[in-house]
Amino acid sequence: MRRKFPTYGLCISGDLNQTRTGRLWYGSKWGRALLDLALEESNLVGVTQADFSAAQRLSEEDRALLAQCIDHICLDRRWSGWVIKVGVWSNHTAAGEYLSDHSGVFIDLGAQK
């Protein structure tokens, strides 16, 4: 898609089958290296893969959920600076009902200045 539409912005999100926060590791080193290369070649940034525990930008509970999350959001490098919030929600309801085997992850974007 990047080759066919080089001037278009691109957002890829979904189950990448690997943790990418640097704290816990799920997935192979080789698989992470291949994804790193593909993101770089596509001019994409994984905006949900930072170690948010260091920045204290999420609650302790949310940091634990994100550290285990294999679902990610990758944005066009031009858009990556627009992220104003990264969030995560539990895979259980407040009443403890099971929803999914994954926690959810989301981002909020601000307007370009």
C-alpha cells in the first residue's frame, strides 16, 4: 500500500502477536526485528509500544494491561507526534465478566498545529 499510495497517511492497528513495550516479551526476537524493519521501511511508528511505566503516563493497572498487550497501533511518522493519549481497557467488565483474551488499546490524536 505504501508503494501504491506514497503520499497517503497510513494507520495499522491490530494483533501483532508480540509485546513491544520492552518490559515483558511475547513473540520471538526475530519476529520483532522483522516488524521493526517493516515499520521503518513503511515510515510507520508504533505509538503504543513505548514503556509507559517509565513516563508514568498511565495508572499502574493500565500499565500492567498495556505491558501484556499484543495489540498495537502504528501510525505514519508524520502523525505520530499528534498522539495526546494512549489508553487501555481491561478484558473484563467492571463486574468481572470476561470479554476477550486481549486488553484493548486506543489512542487519542490532537489536531495538527
